[in-house]
Amino acid sequence: MARINTNIPAISAQVNLARSTRDMNSTLQRLSSGLRINRGADDPAGLIASESLRSEMASITQAIDNTQRASNVIATAEGALSEVAQLLVDIKELVVEAANRGALSDEEIRANQLQVDSAIDSITRIANSTTFAGLHLLNGNLAYVTSGVATSAVGALDIYCAQLADQDYLAVKVSGVLAAQRGALYYHTSAVDNSVTLEIASSRGVEVFNFTSGFSVSNMLSAINAVTGATGVSAFQANGTNWTSGIGFRSVDYGSDAYISVRALPSSNGTFDVVDEDGTTTKRDAGRDVQAVINGTTTVGSGQEITLNSSSLDLRIKLDSQFGAGSTTTFAITGGGAMFQLGAHINTSEQTNIGINSVVASQLGSTTNGYLNEVATGGAYSLVGGQTASAARIVEEAIQQISVLRGRLGAFERNTLDTNMNSLRITLENVTASESTIRDSDFAVETANLTRSQILVNAGTSVLALANQTPQSVLALLQ
């Protein structure tokens, strides 16, 4: 070859030198940034996968923060409830002390009443002042809002969780299957035939009565009903198909646990035969738990209370004692509750709801027993009014309500929030590892590539210099 216008070896050397230089620059960029993919041209498919994983990582990180914040909210509410619980225990102690009227002066009972008033005021104050970043937690702000609840059918309603999603409301339909019943027994004559020692018992207590021959039904009614608070058994005038006049015994409570027992003691000379609703002779009868269908799900309750716990609805309803087959009631949950976003994606499966009812004094208790604010001075069940037994029942129910609420919040924090946080952290670790595999540089590989590229650049530079000197040999032909 003796041509000089086109230096093919030099062109070939330039091409390879350019390629080696580009590879070296790319390796230097990866080593300096720590990333294998710095722009789309480095790995288009890898960039798409990496960006998707980065988005997932950001969402998971925020979900962890959301869960931690939710845990802080629940912990704040539960901490305030612990103080309410302690105040209720103090009130119960004062009520029991005030019941000891034979050993306390009126001034001491009034002093107890003042302490009770102060404690009740403190409970309401705590309920109204417990906040988290301006969000009220215990004043009913986080309770579910309902519409159309028929008080004739529903005695009490507690909604713990309702998943409304994008709906304006959640309809709840309750259809009766079996009404709750109390344990009941019947004595079919109008007076005691022979003198008898009678033991009357229920799940609440036991009492023994001595009835002489000829003891009338009306007198038996008075004697038994005088101690209903101790025995949990009431008596009533009864008429049945197998007798013209008699006495009925029934438990105060409803449900399969609310049994009643009426029997003559072995030491008694007389007999006292009682029958159940069907006329069968027996000494013991138990009540029946309510059964109903809630939104298509058949549930068996406890006494008059029926519960439903599903992924979209968790509630407790106390139904009227007559709510049985053929009875139906509907209502709507229109809003309220606290919704927490616990997952990386915004959908109902990664969200959870919980309701926190108001714990102000006027909401603790029930329509059956009364409310805590009625134990204060001027209330229907104040200590100075001598209503210590009624006050004690109200306080005991309030203690139970607060305990259940604290237990639910604790279970939510431990079994939902804490486990969710642990799961998210493991997920974040795995997703981060996957993204790192795709996008991060392998320094061992890149340093080896850099060494190779440096050698090739140096060699290419030398070869290009030689290629540029080759045409000069043509000058020898001109001499």
C-alpha cells in the first residue's frame, strides 16, 4: 500500500480509541456515582424496573411513618384512658364507703360526694382535652356517626370499625331469628301445699326461703322480689294453660348463662314442683341467647347483645327482648371513626379503621342503669341521696366500658400497628435490596473494567501514533 490520501490504519485506530475512551468514561462515572445506571441509555429496561422499585420504597417508607404516627395516636388515647380508669376506681371506692351509712356521718358522706363530683369533672375534662396535633381523641370526635337507629329495637350500639371506602354511608340491616329469653319456671297453685324450705338461685346469687303451708302467692311475690338484687330472680303472678293461678320465677338477666333454679331442700318436709314453659317438671331452666342476621351474616349473641366482626364492620348491638323472628331494623353509618393508611397503596385492603367513643361522664353508663354524670350532686343517683347501690352499678359499668375500650386500643396497637410496622420494614429491606441489585455499581467489576479501559486507551493512543507515521515511508520512493 502506497496511498497517502486515506490512512485506513489511522481511522481504525481512532474508532477503537474512541470506543475505549467511551468505556473508560462510563466506568469512571459509575465509580464516581456508585450507580450502574446513571441515565436511560445505560440500561433502559433496568431503569424502568429501578424507578418502579424506588417509588415502592418511598411509599413503604411513608407507610412506616404513617403506622408509627398511628401508634402514637393510639398510645396517647390509651394513656388518657388509664387516668380515667383510675378516677373511676377512686369513685367506686368512695361509693362503697358511702354505703356504710351506719358508720359515717352526713358530713362525711357529703365530703365523699364532693370528691366524686371532682373526679367526674376530671373525667369530662380529660375527655375534652386529650388531643394529638389538634385532633381530639376522646370527646366523640372519632366515634362513628349513625342515622336511622330505631331505639325501640336497639337498646345500645357500639361501632368499633366500619369500612366505608368511597361510599357515602354503610347500610346495616339486622333481621331477627330468635329473641333473647330469660330463664323461667312456674309453680301452678295459688298457695304452698305444705311447709317447705325453698332454695331460689340464679347466676347472680342464692337465697333460701321458709314458706309455711297455705302461704299465699302474693306473699311469696313480696318475699322473693324483696331480695331480687341479691338473687337475680324476680317473681310475678302467672297464668298458664295447665293452671288457673300461680307464680312465675324468672332470671333478671337474659341468655344461656342466665339460669334459674327453684328447688325444695332435702331437709324440707314439703315438695315444691315447678315446670318450664313447656309444662315439663324440672328444677332448673336457662335462658336463650339472641340470634340475628346482620348484613347477611348469621350470628349468635350473648344474652340480648349480638356482635359482628368482619373485615368491613365490627359492632355490638343490644337488641330489645322482643326482637326475634320477623323483626327487622336498619340503620346507616354515615361517617366518623379514625382511618389509618398503613400500606404503600391507597386501597381498602391497606387501610384500617377504628372508632373511639366519647368518654365524657354523660356517655359512660347506659340507659338501663343510668349515666355517670347522674352520680354527681343533684343527680338521680347521688351519694347524698342514698342511691349508693345504683351509683355502684353505674360506676361498674363505666369501668367495664373503659376497660373494653382500652383493651381494644391495646389490641389494635399490638396486633395491627406493631405487626404492620414489622412487616413493612422487612418489605422495605427486600425491595431496597432488589433495587440495589439493578441500579448500584459492582465496584469489583467496575475497577476491573477501568483497568482494561485504561490499558486499551493507552494502547490505542500508541497505535494511532504509529498509524500516522506510516504514510511518511512513501517519501523514500521520491528520492
